[in-house]
Amino acid sequence: MRAMVLKEVKRPLVPVERPLPEPGAGQVRIRIEASGVCRTDQHIADGELPPPRLPLVLGHQIVGRVDALGPGVKNRRVGERVGVGWLGWTCGQCKFCLRGEENLCPQARFTGYHLDGGFAEFTLAYADYTYPLPEDGDPVRMAPWMCAGLTGFRSYRFVREKNLLGFYGFGAAAHLLAQVARFEGKRFFAFVRPGDEEARAFALRMGAEWAGYSGEAPPEPMEGAIVFAPVGALIPEALKHLEPGGTLVLGGIYMSPVPEMPYDLLWHEHKIRSVANLTREDARGFLAVAPKVPVVPEVEVFPLEAANDALDALRTGKLRGSAVLVP
């Protein structure tokens, strides 16, 4: 099989030929139809989120068909379409797993980080961490569901009871959750990179009541906000515009340093919470609502061999929506 492999951080991915992998106990082999490219992939490739091993196949937004079953797999069948996300395996026995917080499992393994991911023609995944997907769906359009959607939905769950939201960084995750928020009757504002008129217009097309630059004040205070952009300086900026009792959710795995800020911004019972990965329950929650909306990502398609071009488009902010690799 063909794969694009990270052999050294801060260097381009390398095209290689690899033997077809054989699924072990509890695993399935998946023939990949589409694989989304996430900002986390970029952070791993750039060494900002150091990979635990090299060489490594990136990619944790995988849609494909089950191609082979490993020993003991009874909940999947050959030919079934499934998705694979960031959460690749947990121990099931630690206190976090037992109380429904498997995203915090200290032994968790993540797809495209500990486990080889989707920048390839085939991959292996643990069957219990795969999700059935609509047979009539477009794999390219469903690939961003598997991280931008799933992890974004976990962030959204912490402000889901609010009626007026703000999304800082209107990219892959925000434009999917904006569709869910609109479907559920929420109002939302969008904040984009200063000077990016195209992104501002995109947010308005996606249903934002107001869209402005990240340093601007919205028309009224927000009840909740999610920072999707990996920019620590946006935290005090967002807190300025929350109403008393408002919640700020930090939706990224990586973020640049948070600047010093006055206590006044945290006063009035403002809440800040980070989001670490996701649980399978988050995934089931998003996949239950996404087809009803339906959530339709804006995508830019790249052939597998152009994975480096997709990562460059992320670095330079040239993407509107999500990049998807197709073998």
C-alpha cells in the first residue's frame, strides 16, 4: 500500500510503499476512502505536539470500508463503512474510564499519533473505536465529521444550553458546529483573523448573525464562546465579551502561551474549561445529529501524494473549511 509518512518533524512527509498491515486481536483493517487533514496533524508534523514515535502515518479523520477482521471482532463486518477518529484505544479499567471520562485515560492511544493513521490507502483500527457511517453518504464530506465534528461537538456540549455563542477561529470545526447550532435554534457570532474578509464572508454564509475580527467587540455580550484557533491571546479577548456567568471553552489540543490578564476578566463567575480529546459517547452524540441537520462540510480535496500541500494550506490559512485526502 501507499502511505505518506512523517519520518522527521519539521520536514515534509515522505511517500513510501508498505506491506498491507494484518489486523491483530480486536482490530479491523480499513480500505480508506477519504482522510481529513486536521490542524493537530500540522502541529505534530511541525514538532509543536511532539510525536511519541517516528516514523508515523498522520491522520485521524478516516472514512473507509472494513477490509479484514482480526481475531475476536464480532461487531463489524467486511464491507461495512466506518469512521475512525482521534480516540484510538483506552484501557477500560482506570478510574477515568470507569466514570465515563475515557478521554482522560492515561494509557489512551490516539490515531495518527500513537497509532498509524489515515494518510495511506489502508489502516488498522480497534473495532470498538470505529463508528458505522451512512452507506449512502459521501466519504469526502463525512471525513471532517471524524475530528472537526466529533471533538468540536465535545466543545459544543459544554455551552449547548446557551442561546448566544461566539466561535473564535472559523475553520474546520467551527463551520460544522455552526450548522448544528443553527439547527438547534442558537444565535452565534464569528470571529476571524484580522483582515481576512473571505473568512468573514464565509462565516456569514454559514449563518453567523455577526462576523468580525478577533480584536473587535461583538454587538452584545455572549453567553458562551469556543476558542477553536490555537492562539492563547484569544482567551482574555473572549473573556472581555462574555456576560456574567458565561462559559469559555478551549477547543484545541495545542495552544500558544496564554498572556497575563487581569482578574477582572475572570470575575462575575466566568468559567474557562479546556477540552481534552473526546469520548465515544461524544462521537455517538454527534453522529446521531449530523445526518439530521445535515452537516455538510466545505472541503478542498487533495490526492494522497499532495498531503504536504494540504498541510501547507493549513499553515498559511488558505483553507475555507476542511482539507481531505483521497487515495
